[in-house]
Amino acid sequence: MTRLPLLALLLTAPLALTACADDTPAPVENAVDAPEPLGTAPAVDDQPVEPRMEDGVQVVDIEAGSMGFQPREFTLQAGVPARLVVTRTVEDDCSSQFTIPAYDVDTERLPLGEPVAIEFTPAESGEVEWVCGMDMQRGTIAIVTAAS
Ligand SMILES: [Cu+2]
């Protein structure tokens, strides 16, 4: 219920400002749009995500959402049990199946909104590819040697 008055304030504020400025053409749309490109940082998605440790298992949460599988790149340690928890949050069929061919991992059809755990132990260091069921999305798992 409190949202409506707030929204009304946000909408009327730029109008009130432009009403005071006689000369300048009202750049209301620019003022609203400008902050968004600055705020989006696509580079973040390119950073390999590191797993978190849970009871000796390295865990990576993967969301199959409107941007496809995220994160696309992540690291795992060789010789340490791994768990990828994949949650599909969109109907999109392209994000409904996650596979790691090198490890015979295949989720088949991911249920909507229900986390699915993939468990395997990366054998040796190197790059391993994951792909969606349609072979359209793919990404890299960088398997690194565990620090001793
Ligand atoms: Cu696909």
C-alpha cells in the first residue's frame, strides 16, 4: 500500500523540475535512463566464480535464468568433491538442461524453481566445458590443483 504514494512522488518530481526551467527542452527521459548503463557491469559475469566450502565439499550455485546459466565460468579444485546446485528460474527451454560431457553429467530436464544438485569429483586440473542440452550455451570450468 505504501508503494503507490512513493511511485506517485517519483513520477511527479521530474515534471515539477522541468516546469521551473523555461528555456531547456525537458530531458526527462534522458535523466531517467542515464543511470542505468552506468550501473550495469557485464564484466562481472566474465569473472570465474570460486566455490564456497561446505563440509569438505566445494559448492557452486548456478541459476538458469533469463540470462542463461550464471555464472558461466567458475573454478573447482581437483580431487575435492564438488556440488553444483542448479536452479532454473525461467520457462525458457534453453536453460532446462545442464551437461558436463567430460564427467557424464546430465541433469536432463531441470524442474522450475527446484534446486538440483550435481555431484562429482573433478579428477585433474585443466579446462572442462559445460553445455546446455541444445548445445547453444556453453562455459568453462577451470579445474585447478588444490593448494597444498
Ligand atoms: Cu540451450
